[in-house]
Amino acid sequence: MRVREDYRSLTGPEKAAILMLAIGDEHAARLFELMDDEEIREVSQTMANLGTVSSNLVERLFVEFAEQFSNTGSLTGSFDSTERLLAKVLDKDRVDAIMEEIRGPAGRTMWDKLGNVNEQVLANYLKNEYPQTVAVVLSKIRAEHAARVLAILPEAFAMEVIMRMLRMEAVQKDVLNDVEKTLRTEFMSNLARTNRRDAHEQMADIFNNLDRNTETRFMAGLEERSKDSAERIKALMFTFEDLSRLDSSGIQSLLRATEKDKLGMALKGASEPLREMFFSNMSERAAKLLREDMASMGPVRLRDVDDAQMYMVQMAKDLAARGEIVIADKGGDELIY
């Protein structure tokens, strides 16, 4: 059995799951009482798939929380231990529903499975559905996957979907019932009770994952229909050029985390000031080698540049979510993470 020992690879949910398992049933139960259903599902899913974690890693995690935690044996996250914790604070029906969802085939939720469907297959299926139904589906899957599906849908239809996503304040029960039938899932009806993110924030994430040409087309169409929505989405979008808002420490952390070939490709399409910002945070030799690598690339496809820049933006967001870097907002005063 593989034992988790690499602390740097832990995600935020994995850290939370380890903490919940390590503090014992009674304390974990109190924390579960403070969470909403969506948070419980995410932590429970992670706990159930955690596997074995070394005692050294557990101890390091508690040090991070400024606690003195020692002599802890290794622990194992399993469906049984997760269900036992949930049963202490939730009624049986709610526990059964959560465990049924996180177990599923291969332990994945319906939306995880739907997110693995090829975007062309999913788009071909959804283009025959009502725009409102498609809006519900795209609001529930990952933003990058939703972006690929949206780009394939007929443009007029895609714009109808975008407008409905922006106006959708809550997922209606009758819409969910329709989606439940067409997607043939037993989990959909539970989603009526889950909290939704701000529609413009969600759409900004999706637009961030569109290629440049598709984004430009959709944004132009949206400006014609709702200039206010277009402006709000633009303000919320985080682009490659926004990496200029990182400080030197943040740039250096991003450089360490980024694959070198991705970095060169991304900088091929960057503005000169942003390029220099990255070069100035590298050693003279490393900057020289990177410039030479970029020159040897010759002409590159815009799609490849977009993919590399999208990769670096996502990497920056992941680092920020883990608290390893901070990204100032566009006004320079607050933080967006």
C-alpha cells in the first residue's frame, strides 16, 4: 500500500481531511456541524480516498497549524471511518445520501464522471437540449471543461446559454428533474439545495479557459446583449498579463513550480514588460538560457501559447489557494485570494 509522505503535494482539501481524521471523532464531529453540505461532500470525498498517510506528514501538518503534535501514528482514511464521523452529527438519510454520492462507481461523483466525457460528445448531446438545461450542466462541471463545451456549441445557442447562466439565481426543481432524466443520475435532485457561486464570477472562470478567438467572439456578443455583464466579467477575469501583479517572491515561486518548456512558450506571447519581470527574477544564466530557448522555437501557434499561458495562470491560482503566493487585485489594495 502506498504511504503518502510528500507534504508539498498535499492539496487544501487533503490537508483538511488529514486534520479531521487525526483529531478524532469527537472533535471532527464538531467541525462537521459547522460545515454546509457542499463542504462536507468535498472533505468526505477526500477523506474516503486519502489512503495511508505517514506520521511524519501528519506531524508536519500540525506544525503548520501552529500546534505541538507528536508521536502520532499513521492513519488511514476510508469510507467506513468517514461514514462513522458523519453519523455522529447528521441524520441517517443525509449520511446515506452523502456516502452514496462519494462512493459511486470508482468513488467519484456524478459531476466528476460527467467532466470526463469528451467535450465533443457532451456538446453534441447538449446542443439538442434547452438552453436552460445546458446552463445547469455547465454551471456544475469544471470551468475549463465547460469552456471547451461552450466553444463547440453553435454560437447563437452558446450565447443563449451564457445569458441564462448569468441570470440563473437558483436551480429550479423542474429543471433539475429534466436534467435528472436526461443524464440518468440518481444524484441530481440533491443539487437543488447546494449553494451557487456568483454567476459572473463563474462565467469569468469559463471565459478564462476559452481560447483567445472564441473568448473575443463571445465577449463581443455579450457586450451587444448586456454591456454591464460584459464589464463585470472582464473585471473578474484573471489573465496571463495579470501575473504582473505578483511581487518578486510570488514570481519566483511560480517560476519554481512551472515546467520550463511551458514558461518559454507562455512568454513568447507575453508583453515585453511582463517578460522582463520574469527575466529579472531569474539568475542571469537562467534568463540567458531561456531567451535562447525562446529564440530557437521560431514561430509558434497561438493555440500553443494560449495553452501555456492558461497553464501558468492556473498554477498561480493553485499556489495562491494554498497560501504560497498572494495576488493583489487590480486596484493594488486587497487580495483576490
